Amino acid sequence: MDEDLLRSVDLLKENEEQIRNDAENALLTVCQNILSHPNDKKYREVRLDHPLVTTKLLPALGGIECLFDIGFVETTDCLSLPQEAPLSKLQSLQKLLSKSSFTKTSVTKDPTLYNLIPLTFTVEENRFYKSIIDNFQKVLQYEDASLQEKAKKVIPIVDLEIATMTRLRQLHKHVKLNQIAPDKSVKKQYSEDDIDDVKDIFLMELLHWFKYKFFTWVDSPKCTACFSDCKHQNTVPPDDPRCSQIEIHKCTKCGTRVKFPRYIDPEPLLTLRRGRCGEWVNVFTLLCRTLGYDARCVHDETDHVWTEVWSIHEKRWIHLDPCEDVMDRPLMYEKGWKKKLTYIIAYSKDEVQDVTWRYTRNILGVLRRRDISCESKLIQFIESLNKYRQSSPSYSATRRQYVIKRRLLELVELIHVPNKQNSDDNESYGGRSTGSYEWRLARGEISESKSKVNYSWDISNYGEAFHLQYSIINDVYMITDNSDKTLMDISGWQNGTNEIEGGMFRKEEHDWKVTYLSRSPGATSGKVKWCFVVTKPNLYVRTFHLQATIKTFHEANVSWEVEAIFDNANQNKSVILPISDVSNYHTDQLKGAVKLILTVTVSGGQGNCAWQHAQIFRQSLESKDDKSLVINIELENR
């Protein structure tokens, strides 16, 4: 390893702790940005007047020296890393800093807990009980004050508070609008009681920011030599106690082997900001605890993790999946992902809880698959762990009483009442959205078959003009008034559709910094339908206006059409108009319609990547004015 680089890293250690930490985090950020975006010039330049230089690196002995040692050169007004500079030096610096910054004491395992494991007769049962203890002890890392202080620095609290207030105003407007003109097509309406608690709505904004602006999903890292795609080859034991394992990925072009450490310690992930569901939930749960929420990690034995947060307003635990930007939809895994659930265990600093029954409506099917341990033995084991934790000398009596009352509320909620209607039972759920298509399809968490969502937009609820916008960057629909103020929004592109075919999904390309909808690999075509209805008998459609962005490559095709139905009693009589140009389409030929069905079909393309050669709503992830879809419908009285 470069002796000059070793010397500069040693110099960093001579600074005061805060100055050293700031400099090390700044250097790690520079390295990670370049390694993640090796061809992007903006990440290879650091302006001399940038706060990262003036407030983080210049005050630290060895800070600027590290940049020069890895190949940066000084130009007129910035430090720049030439394109021909080897990335191996950045990797060396990243590794040195990761080791030197590991000063936080790991959570000490309490060996006494392992004595609580009941007599077991199988290796699998013993492994299961040990994993419960390991996870129960691991969540204590989120209580580290210094770690929470570091986590607080990455959360844009003010921006999220502003977004929360904006959402609150939108919800209040929607409530008032619904009181005036109820939308019968929407199954669940908001009421004033639903929007009383700002903390719960702040969670929505935190969840959305985390997925789209903070953390990045990684199936395989890019090759550090030629920047081509890699494929997983094997896994090796880690030499870093903060990792559970090291994945080895091999470049499909040049054969270079790239290491991808799977961190179980959330501290380095605050800088790296990438991984799969384990890393996502690890950091997201830490952020929730940092912000004062009672949060816990939820482990699904069929291979997934997510977070639950206790809502003081609702008096219940709320499901949050940061990978999917989904809140309070616990049946998503069983109904949408088609998971065959077994054991789902939640871990907090206070207790362990078997929460499987919150996530299933197929009680008997789940019980048949729960064959690792006897049910009574598992219950007794969990009770012994909770009693041990809550009986520790440092555990307050007040907290113990609070947790007992909270647990009683939860146990009542988890009791399954046969034939009881649940608002989630009849909702539509899509497949998993994160991870490569092949990976999700292999896990059985998505399907290529036709999906009938059955959502219809009631355009007569908003007077004589209906304005709808969809942003693919934020993945949200917005109904606006004539002054462009948002009246209502729906997150998730599929939740505003009527029907989907061909495994259509939202694709993000982080190397090209674009996002779009495309059909699934292997599907010869894909289709999306949106439905707009007029439920008020005194109104009908006068004009229809459409704007949408599309992009095609290699002889692919995107076609649009709109169907108008003029009589609800006889929907076989309709008019279908093809739309040749969606950049600015306007027609009055649908006048008198009471129902419109807008359909887009993707097909064609060449080779193995034909599925992504027809792209709907393609936008740059850095676009600030994203109106991927705009629909304006004017109505008039009969």
C-alpha cells in the first residue's frame, strides 16, 4: 500500500476527535461518490470554496494530503481527480478510513440470555432460538447516543417538517372536498381524525425521502476497473466485525472481482448509503429511534425485514417498509408478493414479539408451515427474554408498566376474529418493486400476469375541470385546482391505474440517472390502463387533453389510445381514438362521454434488452419540473 497515503491517514489521527471525524466522513463521501459514479465528472471535482474543503478538510491535519495521495490535482478553482487516475487508491483510502473510524464499541452480547434457550431436539430449532437472541441484542445498537448524533446530521429535519405541513394542508383540503362531494370510488376516505397526528405524517415524508433521496438499492456493484455490470460469484467471511459477510461479484466484461461488504453496523452505512433490504432497514430504524419514535426491526423468516413504529395517536404499531416506500399495508407481503409466511418476529429495545398474525389472513396455512418449534415453547421463550430485559437494574419501573400496557393493546389487535371484515382484505397489492427483475421473479415476489387494479378517477368531484399530474421521480399522482395547488395525491403509479399487463414496473437506472415504466424482461408487450368516470348525472365530458413523455430505442413502439363510453347502461357502445402524438394531444371528439379509458401499450425492441427499449414517462432523476403525465378534462352540464 502507498506509504504516503498511510502517512496521511496517520496524520488524521493526531487531530481532535470531532475534527478527525468530520475529515474522515468527508473523505469517505468523496471516495464513495466517485466509486459509485466513476464516469461522472461532477463527482471528480471538489471546489476549493466548498464547505467540504473549507470546514472539513482544511482544518484537519492530513485531510487535503489524503486527496493528493489518491490522485487529486489542483486546478484554478478546484481539486480534480483525472479520468486516468486509478480507483484502487480510493478503495485503499476507503478501507483505511473505515478501519480507523471504527471506534464505536460493538453491542456486548449477554451470554446469560443463551442459557434461556429451552431444550431442543433439532439443529434448526436451536439456530432459530439463537437468531432471536442475536437480533434482540443487536437492536440495542440504536440506543448509542454518539451513533444517534451522527444519524441526526444526515436527516434534513427542516425540509421534512415543511413537507409534512404541506401534506397536512393537502389532506385538510381533501377532507373538506370529500365532505362536500364524497368520492364513492375511493374505498377508504380520510377524516379529520386521520390527520390529527403530525408525527405520523412526518413518518410518511421520512419514508419517501429515505427511498428516493437518501439510500440506494444495490444488486451488484459496478466493476471498479471498467465500470461494467458484475454478477454475484460467491461469499467469503469478513475481516471487519461490522460486516456479516463479504460478497464477491465478478465483472461480466473484464473478469475483475469486486468486494461488496454487507454491513450490519449502521454507522458506516450512514456514509455509504447503499445495500439491500437488511442495510435499508438497519439505517431507517436507527433514524426513527434518533427522531424519538419507538421503533423496532421486524424479521420475516422467509427472507425480508422492515420496520414498525408505535403510533401514540393510533395506539398501535404501524408497518413501514423503507425499500418500498410503503406505510401501514401489512398484507402486502402475503397478498402482493405472494409470500408463504411462517415466522415474523419484531425486536425493540424493550421486548420481542411474534407479530406474524398482523401480516396474514391465512392463519391455518401459516400454522401448517410453522414447523421449527412448538408454539407453546416459542411463547414461553419469548416471555423469558422479555422478563429478563425488563427486570434488568437499569430498566425503570415506569417504562415497564408502559410497555406492559402497550403489549396488551397489541395482543388484543393480533387476535384473529373469524369473518371479521378488515379494510385491507379487499385492497389491491402489487409485487415487489426493489431489486432486479430476475431476482424478484426468482423469489416469486412479482408476476407477469394481468393485474386488475380497478381504480377509477371520479373526474366529476372537482367541478367542471379535472387536472391530474403524475411525477415518476416522486412516483405520485396529484389532482390540482386551476391555480396548480394540490387537492389530493396518491403514491405509487400502479395505485392510480385500472389494469396492468406484461409485468409493467418502475425502473430506476442510477448510472444514467433516469427512471421510467417498462414491461418486464421476457414479456413481448406491456399495457397500462387508466379509467376516468363521471358519476354525477348532470355532467359529461367536453374536452380531453393529454401530455406524456415517452422514449423508444431500437425499433421499439409505444402506442396510445383513448376509449369513450357514452352510456353506462350500454358500455359496449364506445368510440376509440388512436393518439399519434402524446406531447400535446387535445380533442373534443369525446364530447358527451361519461367514462374514458386511456391505454398505453409498449412492444418491440431488439435483443435481450428489448423490454427496456420502450419507455413510458422517462425522466432524469435530477429533473426539478417533473410532469411525466398531465391529463386535463373539461366537463359541462347536460
